[in-house]
Amino acid sequence: MQKKVVLVVGNPLLRQDNLPLRIMPALSAARADIEFRPFEPTREDIPHNEELVLLDCVAGLKKVEVLDDISRVQAAGRAFSLHDYDLGSQLALLSKFGMLGKTTIIGVPQKGDEKKIAKAVLEKLEAIF
């Protein structure tokens, strides 16, 4: 049986955007049946027409939430350069062209107790897988 995959999004250089990467070892240790794969949407293609589960920081969240309505994910806004192209932009574009399969985003706050957030992510994963 093929391992389930969670694409873990975050910028390792930005503290406000790397919490998913920081909790990834704890998640991997707790769920050996899932591959937690670091993913950089501006450098890698999002798999087309596949079921996706992504783990990402979401500005403004106070607790871990599951976002399965892609229209709730906002793109960065007006793009003036590739620096303004983010995960939301890529998901919106793929959705517009009918190339996005079922997509679930586990959104985590930008800061907080890493152990509590990891535990909450694991609880959300139980419901997804």
C-alpha cells in the first residue's frame, strides 16, 4: 500500500512562515504511515488532478483549521513579480483551469506552542485519513 502524503509548505528562513517545517519531525514520528514532504510551491509543481493534503501557515489563524473550500484561500493579491506568486495564487490558477483535484489544507497559526499545534494537526489528520 502506498504511503499517504502531506505536502508541508513553509519558508525555512522566515519564522512567521516555518512552523509547519518545525513540527514536521514530531508529525513524522507520530504517523509513520504518512510521508510528510517539504514542498515549495514556487519551485515545484502542484500535482494536477490529484487529491492533495497540504500543511501551511495561515495568517490570522488562532488555532489549527482544515480548509477544504479552496475559494477561502486567498492569493497574495495583485502580482507585480514572481515574488508575489504564492501557494494561494497557484491553487487559484489551477482551480480556474480545472486542473486541481480535491485539495485539503491544514492551516496552522503563524506562532504558538509547537507541541499543542502538532497534536492538533494529528487530530485533524485522523479525520482526513
